[in-house]
Amino acid sequence: MDVTEVRKLDAYLKRTFGNSKIRVVPRPKKDDSAEVYIGEEFIGVLFVDDEDDDRSYQFQMAILEDDLADQED
């Protein structure tokens, strides 16, 4: 992903989720993905999918069982 692509994805996610704290950050030594943060907290990875000459993006976010336990009040 180049800088322009990262900026477009950053703006798209901010607009889509209504959250200005979302940040898309290029990954060091990787050109097929970028990291996604809310503030300083890492939340997932965006991967480029170039199959069939139709560029798209996959967002992968892991949710740990411990994270869910913190929400039980």
C-alpha cells in the first residue's frame, strides 16, 4: 500500500465508523497490509486483495475471550 492508499483507507474508516480516532498505519517491511488503531490501541490489520484484477481490502480483527470478560458488569 502506498501513502495515498493508506490515507484513503484512513478517511474511509473514520467516515464509516464515525470515529476520528481511527488510524491506518503502514506496516514496516510489508506492502500488502496496514495496521489499524483506535487512539493508541491496535485493533486489527487491513490486507490488500488483488485477485482477479479487482483490488479490494480485508479487515481482520481478533477479539480475545479476556477482552469479552472485561465487559461483563
